[in-house]
Amino acid sequence: MNWITKFVKPKLKSLLGGKKSLEIGEEAWVKCKQCQTMLYSEDLEKNLYVCPHCDLHLHIHPRLRMKHLFDEGAFKEISYPTVQLDPLNFKDKTSYKDKFKEAQRKTEMQDAFLIGFGKIQGITTTVIGMNFKFMGGSLSSAGAEAMVKAAEHAVANNTALVIFTASGGARMQENQMSLQALPKTTIAVQMVKDAKLPYIVVLTDPTTGGVTASFAMLGDVAIAEPKALIGFAGPRVIQNTVGETLPDGFQRSEFLLDHGFIDQIVHRKDLKTKLAQLLSLLLKRAA
Ligand SMILES: [Zn+2]
């Protein structure tokens, strides 16, 4: 990459009012949506996609997250069963099939879930990472299969299950099938609990809709990243329903912690240590 593409192009784009944030991973520059600083994506990657200027936690690809979470960056990816794609033949502006294939190409993932298996400070753990960049992290029938697969894997290997949630809710293109996926995920979580193994949830920005109404709220421990939006319906919908102005920071991690909805807020850079501590305590194994 030369000087022109690295420095001049983004400056020109911002001058010309390029309001749309650049896609992470596809462009060299990303605009922080909080402080509006143009951030060089290589630097951002080194900083775990946390803005070095204002500390905003941006979306991070689950594969990169796992690389930092597991010891020496080593982990095994576990695939999950495929399901029949798009039996409803759903189409809005473009077909669901096309959107899905584009999301797979962009994220290099099977669906919005990535299952990883490796060691966190020496403790073998099964981890799920959700990718908001995969159709808004929406929960599909395949997503439910991923939850079941990860739960079965955790039980078979006697490990805890840790999930990093990021989702706008159920996948609307799958209609009632995505709703049927919700109870399936709660059954998956129950399998882990029945085996007396810990299920830890790390809520990241944003975690909303049906995902909040199912597996995201069932953690034995509920951790959140700073300033993450966590809720069921969006603030505008609630405001219109209750007819009252909502308090500042409503549905953000800090507000939820104050109201006893989550257990703690942990900065992304401290998550590995915190998870290792919790796993060690809950499993009575030395980290
Ligand atoms: Zn920023």
C-alpha cells in the first residue's frame, strides 16, 4: 500500500463527506463511530479493534478474537451441521440465498457462529464467537445447530462453554424457523448445565432481539464489554410504547450493571485473564 492510498485517500473521503463507515477487513481505514477518527485497520487489529482514542469497542471478527483468547493463538475450529438453505425462497431487494453467500464470502464463515476449541491459560474450553458482520449476527436454523454442536462438544470434552454474543436477533429471512431456533438454543445451554459445566456469556455490542431473549441471558456469569447495547426491543420502540423519555445510557452495559442485569463489565484486553480466573474457580482447575 502506498502513501496515497494509506493517507491521502481517507482524508479526501472524509473531506468529501463520505459518511458511511468503511467496512472492517475490506478497507485499510475504519472510521470510529464515536470519536470520528480515521483509524488504520492494521493498528486497530493490533489493538483488538478497540479505538485507541476513545476506547470504543468496535466489532471484531470471532476468528481474530479467538486468536487472542486462546494460548499461543492456537485453536481448532469446529464445523456444525448444514441445514437446507432458504426453504421459503425468501426475496426482498435481493434473494436470501445471494445475501447469505455474500456474507459467507465476506466473513469466511459458515454462518454467524464460529466454534473454537483450545486452551485459555491452560484450561481447555469450547468457545462460540458470533459475527455481527454476518447478516447482523442473526440467529438462523444453522445458528441453532451451531449452539447444539458446541454444547455437545463441551459436554463430550468436559469443558465449559463460553459465548461472545453479537446479534440483531432472529434471522427474518427464515421467518418462523428462526423463531424455532430460539428454544433449540436454550435446550443446548441446558445440556451444558445438566452436565454441571459452566456456561459463560460475554455480551458484546450489540446483543438484541431474540438472542437476548434466549441463550444470551442464560449465562451462569454474564459479562459485558464496555458501552455495549444490550436489550430486546430498541430504545425508540420502548420510548414510543411507554410514552416516556428514556434515561441516558439506557440499555448500555453500564446502565445494565447498575440495575443488576449483568455481573460485570470487562475491557476487551482483560477478557482472557478474567475468563481464565472464572473458569479456574468454576471448574476447580488451576489456570
Ligand atoms: Zn474512537
